[in-house]
Amino acid sequence: MNASRPRVLVLVENLSVPFDRRVWQESQALVGAGYDVVVICPMGLGRDEEREVLLDGVRILRYPLRAATGGPAGYVREYGLALWHTLRLALRVRRSGRIDVVHACNPPDLLLPAVLPLKLLGARFVYDQHDLVPELFRSRFPNGGRWLLRSAMACERLTFAVADGVISTNESYRQVAIARGRMDPERVRVVRSAPRLDRFTARDPDPELRRGKRYLAAYLGVMGPQDGIDYALRALAHLRHDLGRDDLHTIFMGHGDAFDDMRRLCAGLDLDSCVEFTGRVPDEFVQRCLSTADVCLAPDPKTPLNDVSTMNKIVEYMAIGRPIVSFDLLEARVSAGSAAAYATADDELAFAKLIDELLGDPARRARMGELGRSRVVGELSWANSERELTAFYARLAPTADQDHEGAR
């Protein structure tokens, strides 16, 4: 620890670090701006397994955690164990020296018991709002889990009430913080999740990835119940069986708790010969696959959460210059603009028809890709988000250099 540098403790439960790209980029940005950064997070599965490590100036403390299974009760078990480990490690960090800012990332909104002791000892509290947890539960448990939803609403209200500042991933989330969270607009800043353009770049296409087909479609992202892989597969079945297109291979990159179900659905739809599931893959493969793809898929269905959430995959597709087919969601349009073609929400046949149209129109695909890439470079890259993040921190907990600059 460098006593002259403000110390930031980042708490994240949803993913391991540095696998959580947003948290890792935020942590690196803060180190670069003159902060000491410590991250507490779960271990990954097959990755990020060291209990303690120093990476690029960021100290990371990890704990073992098994993801929830079995419905709402599974979340109670997961979050209870995560909270215990987070509190234990946070107090260990505090015993080694002061903490100036505790930066808690949701989901879940259950980290206050770990935050409050640090706040009472003088730390400022930043609420980094990755997801709208009440909307998440409405989306995942539309017919049940009412007690869990009420708990999520209460925890969100308490988190806003205690926060000294809020970081939101888009303007829709910012408005929730202001309206539902009753936050002062001056204390809520949008810091979008976005790729670093120096590390996320187009590569030479790899024709082998088309597996003998003329065209390639690609999906990148989490494969949970709310992510729409089933919608994409049914759209591909329409494309092949109803529209007669048999010249497309599709690669789904990523993993999640719906992965095995989606592979079974793929087989049931008779798509195994033209659809490939890779699981998680290295960044090099992601960039090579997206650079080869003729169209990229954003099949997220319209839910209370998806409609107002910015999907990382959309911005990553745009960074590589790929045209996108998406369902018509509010924040999908905000992010992608004319870089995407929009099907009526949840209409799988319409989604299939848009894929078919784009594959038959290479000039349109090229224009969409150019528009998307230009939009990322101009507005949506991580460089812009990093400036927003460091400006937010300069007001909340300035470094010595920032104090000196402010005094001039």
C-alpha cells in the first residue's frame, strides 16, 4: 500500500476478476489515475483461481463460490456465502490500512453489510450499478419469487440511500437511480461498458470457421435463461427449414447456466450440422470469429431488464465492424443505432428474415459495419468511459495530483 495514494476497495460477486472485463478495466483505469486498488471477488471455474494475486498494479483477493442453482433458494445460499467471504476479506484489508472508497458492483444489491463497517470508518461508498436487480428477478422469475423481489427492491433502496455516488452503465439506469433511488443527479454518472480499441480489433477473416458454408453468423456472450439463445436457435430453424437457407454456419461463443439446455434444443431443432457451441474461448478466437462473421446476433428477448440494459456484445460487434440483428429494445437502439437491423420484439421468424435479408445484401452489411465501428470510435469506446470514471473519482476522492491541479 502506498500511503500517499487514495485506496479503493472494489467488491464484486457476479464474476471473477480479471474475467469481469468492466471491473478489470475500471480497476486499471483507477491505478493509472493514481489510486491503490484492491479487488475482492469469487474465484472462477478453470480461471482466476489464485486466492491472492497482484496483476498490473491491482491486488485481487478471491474466495470460493458456487453459482446458484435450484431457483430463489439457490440465490439465498450463493449470496449468503458471498457476503460472508466479502465481509471477512474487507475487514482484513481494512486492518492493513485505511480505505478511502469502497466501490461495490451489483448484482446482487446485498453487499451493504460489508460496506457499512468501512463507511463508518470513513470510507466513501460508490455504487456501481451493473444491473437492475429487481428487473433481473422479474425477468428470471416472472411467475414467482415475490418475496425475493420485495427483498431486492428493499436492498436496492437501502443501497441508494447509503451511496455517496452512483455509476450507471447507461442513461436508462441513471434515470432509475435518480427517480427510484432518489439520488441527486449530480452524484450519478454514466460510465458505459465498452471495449478497449487497442485490444479489441479486427483480424484477418478465417474461412475455416465457416465449416464449408458460404456465410458465418456469430453470437458472443452469456448463456443464461434471459439471454435469448433459444430465440436465436428457433430463428435459425426458421431460416433453414422455412426460408430454405442452408448456406449459413453459426458459432455461439460463451457459457452460462443455460448452456446444456441450449445444446439439447439445438439438437432437437435439427441444427447440429450448422450450429457450433464453443464454450468460453480466448480473446484471440473471439476477435478472429467476429472478424469472419457476416452477421452477428443479439437475440435478447424483451424483458423488464433487457429493454433498458446495454448489452456488451452489441458494442463489441460494432468495435469489430460487424452488422447486427437484434430484437427491438430501447437500449439496443441507443447503442447500435443504424449498425443493427431490428426485428419486432420476440418475433423469431422476423429475426430469421432479417438475417436472410442481410446475407443477401453485402453492401448494406458493409455500411452497417462501418457505421458501428465509427460510432464506437467516436462515442462508445472505453477511452470515453475511462474519462468519465476518473472525473467522477476526482470529485469524490481526489488524488494528491488532482488536489494540486484543482488548486492552481
